[in-house]
Amino acid sequence: MISAVAIIGVPNAVAFPGQHCGKVAFAYAPHGEVRVVVIRGVDCPEARRIAWWFGHPLKSGGLAGPGGWECFNGHLPSRVMFSCARGPARGDVWGWYHAFKTFAA
């Protein structure tokens, strides 16, 4: 019970794996937005901010991510629109320390 109280009291606590963080506008998605889903090590506000940034390259200043974030386009047959991650890792985003994926809304 003590740990649950500590987590509730922490602002911007890291989201739990698989947590849906809402939708973000994304011009290249079929319906103009994507759903953001946390994999690990990121809170919802940051995941949504990075997802918005990746979906607006002209407004955000290009494709070089803030804070070391890297985003990668999804590919068929996957439903993933794009994935973003940061941290010392290589390979699939599922293995990175801080990561989330987006799906067509």
C-alpha cells in the first residue's frame, strides 16, 4: 500500500506498459490522428509531445528529435504508424529503455 501512495503522489509518473495516452493529430494517418501507447519508461505527456512533434516536421523544425528521441515509420502489415524511443539501445523499439508506439486511430 505504501508504494501505491508514493506513485499517486508523483507528478508525471512513468506510465505503465500498454497504457493508452490518448490521440494526437498526425497528418499522414488515415483519419488524421494516431493513438499513443506506452511501451516503457515514458510518461503520457512526454509521449504525446514527441508524437505530435514527429507528426508535424515542418512546424517542429525537422526530424531530429528533442531530448534524444528517435522515431521510426511503421510498415505493412503492422498497424503501427510509427514508434519512438530513446536510450542506449539498437534494434526493435520494444527493447529500448524509453519507448512508445502509435497506431491509426
